[in-house]
Amino acid sequence: MIPVEQALRIVLDRAKPLSTEEIDFSGATGRLLREDVVSDVDMPPFPRSAVDGYAVRAQDVRQIPARLDVVGTIPAGTFPTFRVEAGQAASIMTGAPVPEGADAVQMVEHCRVDRDRVEVLTQVDEGQNVAPLGSEVRLGDVVLKEGTRLDPAAIAVAATVGKTTLVVGRKPRVAVAATGNELVHPSQKPAPGQIRNSNGFSLLAQCAATGIEATYLGVALDTESSLDEVITKGLDADVLMLSGGVSMGRFDLVEDVLARHRVRVHVDAVALKPGKPLVFGTTDKGKLVFGLPGNPVSTMVTFELFVRPALARLEGAENPVRPLYRAKLLTELLNRGNRRAYLPGWISVDDEGQSIARPIPTRGSGDIVAFSKSNALLIVPEDRERLEAGEPVRYYALDSSLLKEDRWRNGG
Ligand code: AMP
Ligand code: MG
């Protein structure tokens, strides 16, 4: 049994970034940028008015009210060919170039128009409401760094600098299979001794949430031939994920069959609760194989902690491990045994801005309903049997910490 960090290091060391591809920038949200992006323009490309108003010489409006001659109008998208001289002003719109001679813009709200003259009612300082040429970005500046996960703001940056194709990491091809004689499709009513297959679908959904459309290989029976068939197909992908069949039972055959496919197993027990029997191996072609523990919560937690960072590393992420945050524990947490526990919890923020961690009652690694109520995993270190109420607790934020409302707070 090895510590979580060590297992994670082993996984990441063997997840080598895949090749790159060039795609249209407008569809690149969520992808991993594999080049630096450089600006081909100064931004703004001209001294830009930040408001609708009057372009003036600041010294002309020292004494207010100041009456100035309006010598032109500058809508956005035009470029003024005249100068603003002493005693003059130009009507200007937001985003339009400030004409030569003018060094400030007064907002229209602080002006009174009188035919071809304007009365400026309030002073403006030199430079006020004007963004100087190149003040935001200089031609040649790096505006997006290699290794950036592209978000909507990054798409806006690419648009701004005219970078209409982007070199990104290829998404790994992922195959998912469940194992277990007891499994039936969710559309079926389980017969005695059977349960519905949830892991196959939670894994597909977790992949989808990272932007990967995984291939579903269905359910393998707990026989060598059935596992063999599924693993043969799965090794076409870059990453194969299996759930179940990795514990110590007589029919937990996944490791044996992987060995026959010359998968070298680097991890087969982690000091983690839930998720101890996690299996991780590689083929000589560098493909990754995860044998995830079959209990539904274990499957999802081990995906979060190990598979998700591995997939991101394959895309080219340098540091794909989520940071842990800290919150104040609302009620005590227990952890028997010498494994690090990741327990379902709900993080909220109180009136003082303090993060509060509320443990969610759970029956353990089979209790997928309790897990589904969580937005974070609360961590009890391996050397602690309990954390007291009021103590700081570290937590792993699930995606749902940003997406989900608390619908269970008042019981249920
Ligand atoms: P295993 O790791 O195969 O021994 O499975 C551990 C527990 O998880 C058993 O109770 C299984 O019935 C359950 N389990 C295994 N695979 C799935 C699955 N795909 N969906 C739901 N539960 C499963
Ligand atoms: Mg099984």
C-alpha cells in the first residue's frame, strides 16, 4: 500500500503528453493550449475614448464652465483627420479614436450642448477617459502562455490578437468498461442478486465533464475470456478504464488478464479510503490502464484523484493536480484505519466569509446517493483517527462546488 501522493506521481510520470493539433479558435474552449500566442497589434491600436462625450484639451477646461467650439463628430469605426486646437472640442463615441490635439474626454453627462458649441461643466485631467495606444498590449507581447487551459476569456484574447487557429493538445481516446456478473443495464429491473451498472455511466459522465467523449465497451463478465475480449478492444484507446474486479475475491481477475496483455502494473494498493485496490498499469506502447475499484463511490473518487490529472497530463498540462483548500469543520469526522479518507462534504461560506465544511452522513463507498449530495471531498489524514468540530480540514473541491446548489441542507 503506497501513499496517495506517491501513487499520483507514478501515474503522472507515465502519462506523457500526446501529439498536438491545430483547431479553429472559436471551438477551443476547454482545450489545452500547446503554443505561446503573440499579439500582432497594439491594443488599443489608437488612443481610445472610454466614454461617449467630448474630446478636449484638459487645459481648456481648467476654468469651468468652459465653452468650446465643436469641430467634428467621431463615431466608433472612423478615424479623425482633423486636430482639436485650443478652444475646440469634438463629439466622440465610446471606442472611437481621440483626435490629435485632444488629451482627454469629458463624459456627455458633464456637458451641455448648445448648437455648434459645448459647455463643459466639470474639469477633466489630462488623459482622463482615454486609453493610450498600446497601453493594454504591445505588438509582440505574449498574451496566452503554452499550457493554458483555454477558457472563454482566452478565446476573447485569441480573437483580439487575430489568432484564429490554435495549437492544442490532442484529447486522449478513452475506453470505459464495467466488470461484474451481477450487473444489469440501468433500464432493467435487477433480478435477485443483481444490481444496476452505475459505474459504466458515471465514468462516461466524468469523461464528458472533462470534454472527452469516451468509448463505452459495456460490461465484462467475471471470466477470463470476457475480460480478455473487453481489454483487447480497450487497448486500442490511449486510456482504458475498467471498474470492479480488482479486490481480493476469487473472481477479481482484472489484474491477471491485464498481465496476459503485457500490461505492467505499477500501482495495486493505495492508502486511500475509498479506493484502496486501485490498479494502474501501462503497456509498452505507453497506454494507460486503470482498474478502478468497483464500489460506486470508490470508482468516482479514484477517477477524480488519479484519472482526471492523468487525462490532463496527456493533453499537455504541466501541473494537472487540483489544489486543496481549507475550511472550518462543522462536525467531527472519523477515520479508522491507516488510510487517508476522502469523505463527502458540503462547502459553504458563512456571513464572515469563512469557508465551512459540513460532513455529509454516508454509509461508505457504496453510498452513491450520499456522495451525490456533496460538492467536496473532506480529507482526514492517514495519521488521524478523528478531526474535531472547529478544526481546519483540507478539502478537494469537486466541479459541483461551483455548479451545484445545496438542495439537502434542511434534511432529506
Ligand atoms: P468489485 O470491485 O468488483 O468487487 O465490486 C465492489 C462492489 O461494487 C460490489 O458490491 C459490486 O457489486 C459493486 N460494483 C461493481 N461494479 C459496479 C458497477 N459497474 N456499478 C455499480 N456497482 C458496481
Ligand atoms: Mg466485481
